[in-house]
Amino acid sequence: MTLIEHIYEFRRRLGYALLALIAGGIIGFIWFGNRVGPIPSLGELITGPYCAVPEERRLTSGDGCQLLQTVPFEAFMIQLKVGLAAGAVLFAPLWLYQIWAFIAPGLYSKERKYAMTFVSFASVLFALGAVLAYLMVPHALEILMNFGGDSFVTALTGDKYVSFVLSLLLIFGVSFELPLLIVMLNRVGVVRYQQLKKWRRGIIFALFVFAAFVTPADPFSMIALAGALTLLFEFAIQLTRLHDRKLDRQRADEGWDQLSDDEAAPFEYTPTSVDDEPPPARPSASSSSTSTDDVT
């Protein structure tokens, strides 16, 4: 393709991706207040962690578990925000395919295989992190709402609560991509198992510090995130150990490890001089028999 054709192709793929996001947002907006068979509504899912907090620790209106709305359009904006987020997750295969369809023609078959593997594992790890965050939200809220003792009653506004939950889901989901990043760096030769083994204690300490900064001020979320990242990090280290062991065996079989640093590479290459250039090709009989009149 020419540059203009690439731009047109990018615009077309981007348009399809936006249509998929809009369609997902509409479905998510409708799903927010409606159950789908045995599946609870999106509103019930998002308020579930808040409703799991003991009733004496939250403000109740007598009509069940409800969040507080302080401005007229707050509930509409929350429903729109949560619907768009849920729609983007549900329709992720569609808009991710549009991105892939734009990038894939410029990749080799081996690069396509690595890209598909990366996206698959990244999606699974992000989902696992989001699920863990969702399970930790009730414990985090209960501890945070206990500060102040009986002097306070917590009346969470919908916007603040939804932002808190979504940010926690995002933090856990992105943090769970750590082992994938380590494996990728090892595959391209940036880090090796021996280096990671030497840095293990410092990295684990850094993971606990990172978890303490990005999670709310409660021990459950911090320990859950730090513990999960430590296990994933250890799993990634073992993968790098297996990969480096396989790579070392290949180098030993090919004889690369027996070469010194100042030894030439083991291949033959003899440069040719100008005099050794092959003679120009002689015109064939058919071409030489073509006259100027025939060409005209």
C-alpha cells in the first residue's frame, strides 16, 4: 500500500473499532439496570462490594443497599461510564481484531504467532487481576470505613465509589502483566535468569512497596496484590530459567561457547575484487534481432 492507502485503511479500522465500542457501550448501558436471565444486572455487580459491607457501617435509606447521588445527572453519567467500560470488555475481540487486522500484514508469521500469544496471555492475566481486585474491594471498604469508630457513618457517592472500584480493577489488572513483561525481556535477551535470581530479593521488596503505594490504606489489598505479584514473578523466573537452559544447550551444540571474545566468527567469506565481477549478460538472439522499427 501507499502512504495514503495506509491512512485510509487505518481510518476504516478505527471506525469499525469505535462502532464496536459504541455498540458495547449501548449494551452495557441497558444491562446496568436489567438482569439477563440468571446473570445479575451490571448495577448489582458494581454495587455488590459496597453492599457486602456490614449495614451498620453504611448509610441506609430503608429501600436496600443504595449509593448516594448528589447531583442530578450523576446516576446517568455513572451508568454511562460503567456501561462503556463493560461494553469495551465484552466487545474486546471485535475492536482488538480491527487493530490486529491493521498491524498483521506488516508482520512475519513468527511475529504474528508471538503477538497472538502475547495478547492471549495478557488478556487472561488482566482478567485474573480484575477478579482478585473485585474480591478484595469489600474487605478494603470495610477497613477504610472503620476509621473514626462510631463518630462517622459512611455515605458513599456513586461517582466516588465507582471511580474507586474501577481504578482498583485497573491497577490489579495492569499489575498482573508483570510476568509477561519479564518473559518478553528474557526472550529478546535483555535479562537472563542469573540476573533475575540475583535481583530476586530486591524485586520482591519493590513489589511490596509498589503494592503499598497503589492500593488503598488497608492490609488486605496490599498483601493480596503483593503476594499475587510475588507468585507471578517467581513463575516468570522459572520460565526464564527453562528458556535460558534451552538456549545454552543450543549454543553448546553449535559450538558458540567455545569461541573467545576476540575470535572471528566461524564462517567463510572471501571478498571479490572489481576484476572478478561477472561479464555483462550478452543480448539474446530474439532481443538482438529486434530493430528500431519494431520497437517503434
